[in-house]
Amino acid sequence: MQYISTRNTTKTFSFKDVFLNGLASDGGLYVPKQIPSYSILDLEKLKNLSYRELAVRIILDFCADEFSESEIKDLIKKSYKNFRVQDVVTINKTGNINLLELFHGPTLAFKDIAMQVIGNMYENILEKDKLKVNVVVATSGDTGAAAIAAIKDRKNMKIFVLHPENKISEVQRKFMTTVNSSNVFNIALGGNFDDCQKFVKSMFADKNFRSSINMSGVNSINWARIIFQIVYYFFSHFKIAKLNEKINFSVPTGNFGDIYAGYVAKKMGLPINKLVIATNKNDILKRVVNTGHYKPVKVEHTVSPSMDIQIASNFERLIFDVNSCNSKKTLKLMNDLNERGEFKIEKEELKKIKDSFFSESLSEEETKSIMSEMYKNHGILIDPHTAVGIGVAKKISLEGNTIVLATAHPSKFSDVVMEATGIKPELPENLKNILVEKENYDKLPKDLEKVKNYIIERV
């Protein structure tokens, strides 16, 4: 499979280029030149596979130029051996809600499903090619922890994680800062997640800096993240629906990566009716889907901090797709965003977006109310992001079955869960040590040069 950038379709790249570079040198995001397409007959063959078997089959379609089938099997086996459930994910049916639990990995968040494979892929490629990389990642809470868990103690790699100081939960922070590994560096940045993400993108855009440290990235701008997330859309659909039955997915999302994976699954042939973008009051995605006007405003800190985002990086991939893969048009819109702070999607493109997507938001009070209601009526504790996914699914009326993505374990947000339900969710026994272990991180001001110097001194 060949890959192109959303900002320049004339050059092609291999999977290895895409994987190691993360972001294209022109500032665009990598996408496949052609997305694989599955017929009903293909879906019939996939339907009864285990999660691991399905993962091998789908992932291989995107990277067969770099890995053999036996290598992918080995990567998948290694990556998911420590998950707490047999099939990596589980579906919990409560009332008319199908909760797809994605938080059974080492850091209790859906990010583990992709990140564990990414860690093993890095090791495989770096060893084969005698390379070293420095991974720089921005996190709104969960990505950093999952990346650290996947990369800590590995050879030929260092990881630098930027999180917004005092704007993630204590448990989210401790998952990162209690890791005692010589190749892990945590930075608490005096800003919000969008600032962290902007800094990482700026470092990628600085060709001299990027090449001097051999920089790589594992945010959802890295196409590999999308590939591994496609798998659970297929798996969950096969578990709850008939082969050609169209269902909906309600996805709590801020950076648009998780739900974009669902869009790719739909383009591959999975029968999906609507992909529901569930947001908190940082509702830029709802506004753009409803009006076509993309204009970031000030980020508000909420009880669902992983969605406190105004610049949804992966939205560029959707823009490119609905613009009939016109890189010039995509580049113009991205330049409008950088220079004027906004862009406008034309009616025809907006109609294409609305064909696949629907969006609604939940207030803080509504979010807590859903958490309370789920506990009272079903005896289930959920985290605030999952509550947004459930609340939005209840708020709107859609035809057919809906699967809600449960993106994090409630214990990662124990204070909010306690406030909403009166019950404090416990961390799994083997993870309780993070609450008492010594933290190790550095505080840096919102100054790009200081962050760059910090990294240069440690690579």
C-alpha cells in the first residue's frame, strides 16, 4: 500500500515512512492512496474471527510492504498478552445501550489498544534498520500514559510527553509520572492541550530540529493509530449486528482520531449508519458539522478533560476526503485556519460529512447526571467521557442499534465519579501502587524554544 499527504498527493510514501515520520514534512497528515474495500463475502469470512485474528487480517492490509503475516501475528500476540479480558475488548449490554469497553489494557484507556502494538512495531523496525528515534507526544490525559507504557525501557527510543499542567486528572498524571525509566521524560506545560499539540506540530514542522533529534510521533496524527482502532469497529459490529445491518457508533471525541477510524471502517465496507461525534462544552466538532464553520474558541476545562480540545487534528483527514482528495483545497483551508483562525466548508462537502456524521454535546450537569443514572439503574460506574457518549446517544434519535465507545476506566476519574455517584471506583489491584509512588516530571513555561532545548539536552 502507498501513502500520500493530505497537503500534497504527488509524492508517495511506504508504511515505514508513515510510521516513523508521524507527520508529513509538508505539515499534512498521511492517508492511504487507496483504502481497502471489503465485500459482503469478505465480511462473512471475517465475522467469526477472534479479536486477535481479525486484527492480523485488517492490519496486514495497511502494512504488508513492511511486515509479513507471521510478524503481524507475533506483534499482536505480544501486544495484547497483558490485557485483562480474553478478547481485548468486551461489550456490556445495559438497557438499550451497547457499551464497547476499550479500557482493559495496561493504562485503562482505549489508547492502549493501538499504543501497545505501536511500541512493538517500533522495536521491530528500529532493530531491523539499526535506527534510533525520539518520540515527542502531546497528551490530553490518556495518550501519554499509553505511549509511556508501550515505550518505557525499550532500546533505541526515548519518549518526551507534554501534558497541560493541572488540566488532567491526578490518576491520569500519575500513570505517566510514576514510571521510573531512563528513556521516559514528562513535561508539565503551562498551557492547555491545544498548546501542547501546537508545540509538537511546530517541532515536526521545524525540519532542522526534527532531523537533529530523529523525531517521531505517536499522537493520533500517526496513521498507525487509526489502523489499530479500525479493528474494534469491525469486531463490535460483528458481535451485535446481522451481517448487512447498519448500526450507529457514539464516540466521545476531541481530536477526531477515534471516530475517524470508524469512518475508515465505513469506507472499507462495514455497514454503519451514523458516526455520532459526542462532545463536551468544547464543542467545535458539533459546530462545524452543523454549520460548516470551523472556528476555535477558548478551551474550557471540564470534568471530561481528554476532550478539552479546540484544534481537532484528525479533522484534516476528513476534509481531504470530502474534498475528493484535493490536496490544494485542503492546504488552503488549513492555511486559512493558521492565518485567519477559521475556515468554512462548502455546502457540497458539508453534505458529505452529514451523510456519515451527526454531532451533539453534553453539559457538565448532564454528564454527571448520566453517570449517576447509570449507577442507580444498572449498577455500573462509568467515566465522564463514556458518560458523554451515552448521554448524546440518549439525546438523539437514530435508526437501528447503537454502540457507545467506553473509552476509559472510571477509576481514572475517581473524584468526578465519586461526586456523581457517591461511590469511589477502585483501580485494579496491580495498578494501585501508582497512587503512592514518587512522581517525576518537569514544569516548563509555554515557551517553544525552552521545550526544544529541554529535549535537545536529553536526547
